[in-house]
Amino acid sequence: MKTVLFLFISLFAAQSIAQDTLDELLKKHNKNSVPYITVQELAMPKTDAIILDAREPKEFEVSHIKNATLVGYDFFDVKTVTNKYTDKDQKIVVYCSLGIRSETIAKKLKDEGYTNVFNLYGGIFEWKNNDFTVVDSEDNETEQIHTFNEAWSKWLTKGIKVFETTSTKK
């Protein structure tokens, strides 16, 4: 009985440790090299910004923030941005799933001389969690969000989670 109780307490403790807050997660993975913008601020009608999606094409096709431009992460080429957006003072908001990959891409833009670059705090997950709409590859509203994998999907509390599963069958 003591062993069972010990295992239960150990599992419960491990699970609660794994339940970081979003703040803690971003502090752990980011360097704070780019200022954040909140989803509420980005959604305001007066916020005129170029929105760049730093996720991969398969994630973008499932859903993205309306009017966002896919720039990717794994094969990001800064020239795709510098050739299209020449005003380096225009507001640019970069997002990904949670705000980790987007910080890397936003920092590269800052290093290229862009002066008004922001990282979307909590990314598309926070956007959806706050009931803002997303669109699919055909520009139709959707409830689906690509959550990258099952572990990261815990951060999406609204919408339909989409991710690839890996099979261990041979």
C-alpha cells in the first residue's frame, strides 16, 4: 500500500511540475531579445502590422491568422522578407505556435535593421485560446490548430488539436 501511495504522489508531483505556466515556458526557451505583443493588442482594429507566420507549411495549411504570410522556420530565408517588405520601420509581428520559434525569426529581422518587430506572446495557441478566428489554406474560418505534437498540444485550450502521431509498430 505504501508503494502504491508513493507512486501516486510521485506521479502527481511530476505532473504538476510539468504544468509550467506560459510565462515560465517562454522564459525557459526565449532570450527576451524581441519585445512581445499580446493577442489582444494585435487584434485591435488600429493595429496595422505585417503578420508573419514562423511555423512550417503543414502547420500553416491547417490554420493561420488571417492575412499572415508564411515565412517558415526550418528553411527561413530573410530575403523573403527583405525583398517583400522594404520599409524597415513598419510594424511586424511574428508568431508561431507559442512564441519560441517566432522569437528566433523576429531576432533575425531585427538584425537586418527592422526596428518595429514584435513576437506574438503565446503565438497562435494564445490567439485561439482568446477566441480570435483562424483560417485554413482556403481562407475559410476553422477550429483546427496544428499543435506540432501531442506534448505541445496541452497549451491549446480551445479549438481542435491537429498533430502527427508517431507509430511504434514495425
